[in-house]
Amino acid sequence: MRIAFLVNSIEGEETFYATTSLALAALARGHEIVYLTPGDFVLTPDGRLIVHALSLGTAKPRKAETFIAALRGDATRREVLDITDIQILFLRNDPSEDAATRPWATQAGIIFGRLAAERGAIVVNDPDGLAAAQNKLYLQGFPEVVRPTTLITKHMEEVRSFLDAHPEGVILKPLQGSGGKNVFKVGSSHETNLNQIFEAVSEMGYVIAQEYLSAATEGDVRLFLMNGRPLKRGDTYAAVRRVPAEGELRSNMHVNGRPAAAVVTPAMLAVAEEMRPKLVRDGMFLVGLDVVGDKLVEVNVFTPGALPEIAELTSIDFSEDIVAELERKVEIRRANDGVLSNRELATL
């Protein structure tokens, strides 16, 4: 089959990205892969959806370094493909990365993903589901028992009152954002730099104030779900503990967070089970949950990462399991042509 990966930009792809791991797994299983960026879609006057896809040609790299070199090299070629020639469209672009400089690009995956699904491609995650998940407000749609107490506001006085109600401290972060940018811990409403922190966070829009979880000092656990259930092989879960660097609040890898072996507890599995019904309803095929103790602090539905780190820690490449599941979905689509919606098929 042919799998198309939609990414923000070719030059922005890296060896340690989960998308790279998925692409390598697809190549190893004998599939053809192409890459798309937000500007590569064309809707023709006669209603066809075509894409200007970047292909590796005959190259079949096996390692991340040679793959990225090939992706950026002169041997790649542009192919104009009808969407009907693509079996899987994997939406792996992060809209928040384009919000400031290319606002037109933030919706491209969702808009053209819908058109692709209408024309027979399997699109994951489901674009209608992603449309409802473009900021951290998505987390508030899950059962209250699994998430920290949260306030969303643009008013400073609301934040002060929230701080007074949470003596252990509060996390402030932007509603629209990713990668740990502009995330702060505030201890009380009397901190001298609270106004400056609020200004920095609110500059990007609405502010999330979230109760601080003391267990966060040990980092969080990124747990992958596939088809709404924890991804595992045998007794091993696709999970990693992200340990923050010394003196750092955030555990994100790009701010020197360190990957460590994760122990997936019954409490974490209970969180995943509470999440499952809505994730399935929304067609969320592959999701990364960030869990602290028994609370969910982030739900990553666009570009959940850490598959290479998990492979390093567990000696299991879960990218292979993900691609194998996509193969199964293609077979189901062939056997049930026109019966199942994209959203149903995404998590079946």
C-alpha cells in the first residue's frame, strides 16, 4: 500500500521523530511512502483531489540517519498523485507550529483530510475528530475524574482566585500551544512576577491554570493508545517516563527531558479506560497520553512522539505494530467498501 505522511515541512523532519520511525517501519514492511506538506493539495475543477507528493523513488533506507538524508537529498522526486492512489493519509502535522507564521496551514490537514476520506483514503487521525482537538480545551471534554482541576480564562483576577484555592501551586500555560512553550509553575497569588508570567502566557490567547500535581517532580508517563486502547506487545506497553532535567519544570525531550523506563500502573490504565469512549467516538487512531499519577495532563492527538525512545528502552519497535494495524484497516475497507465511515474505521 501507499502511505502519505502529512508534516509541517520536509526540512523540519528529524531522525528522532516518531514520523520517521513510522516511515521506516512502513518501508521495512514493503510499503511505499510519500511525504506531503500543507501546500501540496490541489482540488481540481472536476472535483478530483490530487497531491504533489515527495517520493524517495527506489531508495529503501533502513536507518533514521540515511532516511532523513534521503528525504532531504537530490534523489527525491515530486509525483502528482490522485488521492485514490493513496490508501492511508497519516496526518502528522502540528497546527500550533504554523499558527503564527502560516495560519493558512493550520487547517490544511483537516480540510483536505476530510476530502481525502470522502474519496476513499483512510485518514488517521480522523479529521473531524482533530477539528475538535486543536487546542488544550479538548482535554476538558473527558471525564472530570481523570484530569486536574482547571481554569481557562483571559482575566488576571480569575487566576489569582484560582491560585488562592490551590496552596500547592498552579501551572500556567497557553490554551493554544505545544512542546512546553510558555509553561510556568506559580506558587501563590503573591509572587512578584505573576503579572509578567500572565502577560507572557496570555499573549498567545487564553490561559490555562491547572492545579499542580506534586508527582510531576518525577516527570510524566507518555502512554500510547491505538484504537482507544493501550498499545502493547505481550506484557510490554508502548510507554516512556519523561524525566525533567535538574531545575526544569517541563519534561519535554527538546528541553532536555530524559527518557526512562515507565511502569504502567493500574491507575494509568484506569485513566486510559476512562478516555477510551470519547477517543473512539472521535476517531483517534493513535494518541499519546501524558499522565502524572492518576491524572491526565495532556492528550496528544496530532503528532505524539517518543516511539524511538520507547524502542530504545524496550527493544520493541511499536511502529511496526502501528503499520500492521493500518494494513488491517485497508483490508477491512476492501471487505466493507462504503459501509464504514472513516471515523468508524479509524478506531475499529
